[in-house]
Amino acid sequence: MKLHGFEQKRKHKSGRALKWVAVFGVLMLACAGGKGEAASVPDNQKGWLEIRGSGVAPSSQISLVTGGKNSIVTRSDKDGQFAFEKLGYYSFVPLSFRLEIPEYKSELVSVGQSSLTFDFDPKRSSVAMHGKISAAGSVVLNVDGVNSQSQVTGLDGNFFIKTRTPLGLADGVSTTMANIINVGESCCPRTLVPAPPIQLSVSSVAVPSAPPQNQPALPSALPLSPAPATGKTPTYLAPASPQPQSQPEEPEHKKEQPKKKIPYLVTGSVQQEFYIKAENMTAAISFGSGDYDATYVGGFKKLADQVRNAIITNAMAIGAFLDGRAELNALGTVQKLNARTIKDYTVSDSICKFGTLSRGLPGTDSLVEANKQAFGKILLDRNVQSTETIFAEATMGAVSEAKDFKVKYCEGVDSNSGLGAYCASSKAKPDEFFNRDLDYTRGFDVPLTLDVNYTDGNTLTDDEEKTLALFHMLSRRDPQYNSSGGLFKKQEKTDDFQNLHQDMAVRQLIGNTFSNMVAMKAKGTAASGSYMKNVLVQMGLSAADAQKLVGNNPSYFAQMEILTKKLYQDPTFFANLYDTPANVARQRVAIKAISLMQDRDFLESLKRREMLLSELLEIRLRKKAQEENLAGVTN
């Protein structure tokens, strides 16, 4: 009877246990959803956040800020890489944090501090990134290797990017890649130069669950809240301060569960209480776990656990492959964008040559016009016998020119040494003056720059004396003689003076060409003098020869000679064309600009040639026209 009664109790105990399991599961679900969002956070939603970055300044301080004033600080290594590891969070709770990256300085570029804020919203499956970087910078955001967004900042440097994530954020397996390229200004010429790109990776890892320690297994098909994983304790950025809550009086048979601290983003404390109402629980004490496993219910439970483990293991392997593919796709996209940026926005030294070599042209061009006017006025005063000049009286001009020839340009070996007794040079270096009044090649044609400036009016240099003597000799004709070789009559003879003015106009037209030639070889500004000499030295000339050829202040003619001819005779110019297509296009534009300036000079030369040819034609037709006019009057 006792044994039979014990069997009845065991059956009654089994029925009570199954009823207890059902009631316990219903109460757990009711408790999980009955205390709001903060109370419904289960332990299996805990995750570890890992933030890795590269491209910052070596040994710089990076701050991770969240929850107001809460922050974590780390330093980058010598390669500019840094990492924040095992940051605790709940994967389905909205997450927001900010990265403060210090300024970056190098020899080429300097950019200010960058502030980057990440906002994760698991309910809407969205990721947002905003903050402030340098002006004209670019930002690329890629989520899970699928969705990508990019933006270029304006003058204020602010940006905002938002996109959706193809993977569930609440799963704790989402990976976000970001690429930030700050841009700074570089001088001479002023260009925008990108800084090394900053690459960020924000990934989450689910915390592996472990069964509770030193606790008997409950006969339930619903798992208990898993305990935190063993190993390194995760760092919480801003742990919440637990706040006491008033609790109702509990019956004696109830057990109070320990309070669980929630990481940042959720404030206060969470307390889970299970109210189990069961009758005649004493019968379940003698029903051990071994007896339960021996039943068909226990067998099905073990079978379900094995099937579940097999499915989860297979899914984890597939998910790991998907995660790896997504990360590799994101890295590939970012690397392609980085390569394109470096290719298109890295300016070579070759393009800088055109900017530095041509910056002296505007000032020199102004001096060309001034010297042209001054030299032309000197020739005009000689031809029209202006007062207060040595040519105001014909005899005085002839005597002065003869004396000037004797003490400067006369060389005793000329005329079969017949001038040996006549020449009496008074110059310290007579070799630099001998025959320079008629030697066009050595005196004017060969030098690229002459020490000539007829606008100052203070001093007269050796080159100015030699140039005046040369062009006086080229246009040699005594001012008092007319075109037919006879002397001009008195002033009351108006026809003679009209012919005189006509001859003066023709001579001044020729003098305009002489003036333009002298002005283009007159010394200019010193803005690009050292760079011009460096080009010649690099081509093989010595520093002294380069100085002698172009001088300290290269003339307009010398500067255009370097920019349009000498620069392209350097073999390094063609070697530097093996560059990116963007840099080659930039050089092509610079060469085209210099070619347009040369075409303008060529056009001005054609205009002067046209005037000279037209005047030459008129002179040749003048005699024939006079004969035709006299014949007409006679008839």
C-alpha cells in the first residue's frame, strides 16, 4: 500500500511539475514585458563594441565621449592606429557616442581637430554620422559592405550622413566603416592638399552566454537569463547610477532576485521578480533531474537542444562568411576611393614650376612699356634737334659723337692699325666697349638681359651707353639733311619743313621697332630671378654662366626664353610627364597659357612689320607719284 501510494504521489508530482513549468514560462514573459523598455533588457542582448581607426597623427590623444561628460581616452601608436575594445552595451538599445580626433600637421598640410558623432537606432535599423571636419573635406560611410553614403563638406566643415543597415542592429553583428579625408591648403602656388585619410571601423560582437554557476537546472523549456561571459570584463563608457525603488511587501515564500546594473544609455536599475503560485510543491522534491531525463519529455528536450545547437552552429558559420564578405567589400570600396583621391588631388612639383617661373612677368611687362617710351623719346629728340641736347646744333652733335667714339669705341688695330695714334680710351675695361657701337651681335643680340633702364634718369650704366651708341649708328643720318641729301632751307620755306616732318615720322616709325627691341631686353623685376637661374644650372650651366646669361633681374625676353624654350630642353621635363592623368592635364593647361602669351607677342611683332612694309612701299612709290602729279598739272 505504501509503495502504491508512493507511485500515485509520483504521478501526481509529475503533473504538478509540468503545470509549474507552464506557469513559470508565462510569468517570465509577463514579467519581461511589464516594466517598460529598461526592464525588458535581457542578458543575452549584451554585446561588446570595438572601435578601430588609423590615419591619425602618431602618439595623439583620441577621446571617446558618451553620456554627457563621460569619456575614455587612448593614444595612437607610431603608425597612427588606435582601438577601443570590449565596450559593453545592449545591442537593441539606441546607441550614441562621439570621437574627438586631434589636429594633424605635416610639412605639406595642416588640418584642425575633427569631431565625429555616431548614432545607431536599432528600432529603425538606421545609422547616422555627423560632426565637423575641415572645409572641403569628404566623408564616406559604409554599413555592412552594402549601403554607402558620401558627402563633401562646405566652408563650415559640418556634415550629416544617414543610411539604413541591411543587417539587424539588435543582432549585435553590424559593422560600420567610415573614411574621412581632411583637406588643407598648401602654398606656392595655393592648392588644396588632402591629409592622410582617417579610417574607422565600428563593429559589435555578441557576448557568449554561459549557464548559471552552482544552481540546479529547472525543468523548463525556456532558458534563464544567461550570466555574463567569462574573460576580460567589458569597459562601460558611462555606467548608470542605480536608484532605489520602493518595493511592496513580499510573502515569506518569495525570493528577491539580485539587482542588475544596466550599461550606459539606460539609467536607473532593473529588478526582475517571479511570483510563482503552486500547490502541493512538496511532491516535486523527490522528483530528481535524472528521473526527469529518463522520461520521454526529457528525451525530446535533449533532442530539441541538439537540433537547435546544430542549426545555430551552421547559421553562425554562414554568418561569419557573410560578415567577412561585407567587411572586405567595405574595405575595398574605401581603398578605391582613397586611391582615386590620391591620384587626382596630389599635385606634382612639375606644375609648380610654371607658377614660380612666371610670377615675374606682370611687373616686367610694365617695365617694357616704360622703357619703350623712354628710348623712343631719346631717338625723337635726336632727330628733331630738341633744345638742351647735343643735337640742338648740328656741329655740336657731330663733334660730340666723334669725341665719344675716340674715348670709348675706337680700337687701334682697326683700319690696319691706322687708328692706333687716334684712339684714347678712358674706360677701365676698354675691351667691353671696343666696336660696341657697331657690333650688333655681341652688343645686343647674344645677351638675354641688358643692364638697361631708361626710366630712372639718375645713372647711366655701361649697357645703356653701348645700346644708345649702337642704335644711333644703325639710324645714322645727320638731322639737318633731308631725304634727298640736301640742306633744309630756312623756316619760311614751309614745303621743306613739311618734308622734314614727313622724314621724321618715317625715322620714328623705325625707331619704334628699335625701342621695342631694347625694352624687351631691359632688366625686369627680381620676382623669379633665382628660379630662372636654377633652371639653367639644372641643365648643366655653372652658376656664374647662368648669372651672366639672365642676370639678377631677368628681362621679359629672358623670361619668355626660359618658359617657351629652355624649360622643354631639360630631360627631366619629359620624365615628369610619367605622372597621373590629372597632373599631366594641369601641365597642359599651363603650357597653353604660356603659348597664348607668346602668340600675343608674335601678333605685336606682325603689326610692327606691317607698318614698316607699308611705309617702305610708300617711299618707293613717292617719286613715281610726284612724276605723275607733275605730268597731270602740265597737261
